[in-house]
Amino acid sequence: MANTYTQLYAQLVFAVKGRQSLIEKQHRERIHQFITGIVQKRGQKMLAVFCMPDHVHIFIGFKPSVSLSDLVRDIKTNTTIFIKENRLSPFKFAWQEGFGAFTYAHSQLDSVCKYILNQEKHHQTRGFKQEYFDFLAKFDVPHEERYLFEWEEE
């Protein structure tokens, strides 16, 4: 787009269907690389990605030429196929419907990247459900709990 200048950053968060712990640690790096490839192929910039067993955080620099919904759809669809075809989960793998998207300023890049890459340590003291509700509160996102992810007790 001529004469269009943007600087947009978003953290995307979504969960494995049923919040099952299906992303195994030994396959995490392959999945990270695959997700990074999807993001880059769509002309977006990968800043950080980290898969926990039951959810993923993806931090991107994005251009308005691609909608976040379309990008998340592509990531979910293609990673599901990748995980199934490569037998990276012994169980039926799928992502839950929906996602969270939270935007940040350029000055926050370093802290958000560190937050995402430190997920394992972070989740030793706080579960995903609480983390997600904290995001919704921090960003003042109106929501109804009944329409959020399916939660397992943490």
C-alpha cells in the first residue's frame, strides 16, 4: 500500500481444544518453527512464540494487509494438519475456537518477548485460565465467561 506506514504489534493467545495437554515438549521447537514459517509466509514478522502443553502465545509485528483473524485461522488450520501428519501427538489434536489478541507499543517489545519466552516458569505460579482473565482485565476487554475457552480445573 503506497503511503501507508504502520507499526503494529499483537500477542495472539489460543488454546488446545478442551485445554488438553497435547503439545509435547520434545516437539515444541518443530511446532515453533512451523508457526514461524506460516507467519513469515503471510508477510508478517515473528517476534516470539512459545507453546505450552495446552496453549500458545505468538507475538508478531503485523501489517494491516492481513487480518489477525485470517492469520490465526491459517496458523490453527496448518498446525493442526502438521501435528497430525507428523504424528506429534498420540491423541486427536485440534485448537479451540476463538483467540485473544492484545496489542502493544514499540517500547514494550522486549518485555513482551521475555514474558512469552518465559512461559514455563511463569506457569509454575499461575495457570492459563488466570493468565487469560488477567489479559482481559488488563486490556479492558468486555467478555462473558460462558463464551470463553473450555476450562479444565487448574
